[in-house]
Amino acid sequence: MALTLIVINFKTYREATGDSAVALSKICESIASEYGVDIAVAPQAADIRAVASAVSIPVYAQHVDGVGFGSFTGHITAASVKAAGASGSLINHSERRLRLADIEASLRACRSEGLRSIICTNNVATTRAAAALRPDYVAVEPPELIGSGIPVSKADPEVVRGSVEAVRSIEKDVGVLCGAGITHGDDLRAALELGAVGVLLASGIVKAKDQRKALEDLVTGV
């Protein structure tokens, strides 16, 4: 497991769609190499192949469904994102909420294809439940703070601290990522001090006027 992992979710932002997704991924790869940090990107499903072909850093899908080959029109399968070059997937992001049974199915699908998994949660209780499923990571993100610019590590540090303690009491090999409102190096440093192994963020980097500068500012927190 990486000592510090930075996962950048491209969501469906214009600034990270198509050619722009590839351009931002190259910036992430450059910063990862220059500063010696682990950075992964999560572009839209349609952009995974282009991004994975252009960079060597890990590429995550934003979502996979717990289905396999067959009559599942419109679903996103773990096999398809792996074939496109993904090495993992987000599961249960607050903007793509799933029922528990669906979370388990998506996680099984990821495992069947050898994909790493990040289950997103919103509080200590759901983090504890997610950890029991043994994903690679859980990412705690109170929905009200997503995109707010207010980092959960400062607005509600007990959510992060409590999540870390809950996970350690259940599955020590599951890493905790801190999400929601992460923008600056101080935010990353605060998350690490609370016991997280990294962060999951989006708009703070993707929608920045200078994406490289914003990412450089973030990694100074390592």
C-alpha cells in the first residue's frame, strides 16, 4: 500500500473530458515523478483507454457495476474498464450511491478482474461497514463538504480520526483516504496527521486555473 496516495476524480468536468483528460493526466504523471508521490486519476469511462495509453500512473474507473458479460445494456463492467487500461475503480461515490448489495457486487466484480477498489463513505458508521468488505481503500467524504473548499480534515476532523480507528479495528490492511474539500498542501498534511494514507479530490485540481500549480501546492503537504 502506498504511504501517501493522491486520487484525482475527474468527474464529468469539462476541464477533464476528452483531450483535456489526457492533458491533465500527463500533468499528474509529471508531478508524481518530480515530487516522488503516488498519484492516480479517475477519468470518465469513455476516456480511460486514451488516458491509460498516454500515462503510466494508475487509472481508476469512476464506477463499475456488479455485473459480468451478458444482457446488461448501459452497465459498466469491471472487465471492460480493465481492458481499457484501468487498474482500479471508485465504488459508491456520493454522486453515484449504491445499496449495500450493489456495493458488494461491484467489489466482487473488481476482485474478479484484479482491480483495486476504493469504497466511498460519508461517516464513521458507513466507513466501518465498508472496511468489513475488505476493499483496498475507503474514502470518507461527507457529501455536504464536497466541492465546498472546506476540507473535512478541518471542518470535522473526528470523522477522519474516527474512521481511521474504526478501520484499524476491523481490517488493518484497508487504507483510509480523506475526501471532500481537499485543495491545498495544508489539507493533505492535516489528513495525514489524522491517520489517513492519502486523499481523494476533484474540483480543487480539475477546475483550477493553473492545474499544475494547484497540484504542486497540494503535494507540498506530503
